[in-house]
Amino acid sequence: MATKTTAHDDNLTWIENPDDIIMLANHSQQNFILDLPTGQCRLDAGRRMRTLRSILKIEPILELVKSGKLAIE
């Protein structure tokens, strides 16, 4: 599970599991529009984004990683 919630003083707090967080880096010369369940996300050439490891369950993302265009750091 990537995150969990705890209730304290009527506040809801997200606690991240560090093992579920990855950096997804674009090592290609292309800009990508990633179609994610939460909407589209642009990942430009040479940039990286902090995201959940579960993004690798999305087949087009996994194919980009396998082809070497995107890398996990």
C-alpha cells in the first residue's frame, strides 16, 4: 500500500511508504504525455518526476521503461 491515513485531532494525514516512491526519468530526446488514471502528465526530455512505484503497472509506461526511454532512479 502506497500511503495510509491516520486521524488525529480531526485532521487527515498522509503517511508515505518510502519503498513505494520512485523517480521516473525521461532519458530520451522526446517529450511524453503520460495517460495516467488521474489524468495526463507531461514528462519532458531530460526531466524526472517523483511518483508511486505502481505507475509501472500501466502498460504504456512499462513499455517506455523496457525500451530505455524512461528509467527508474
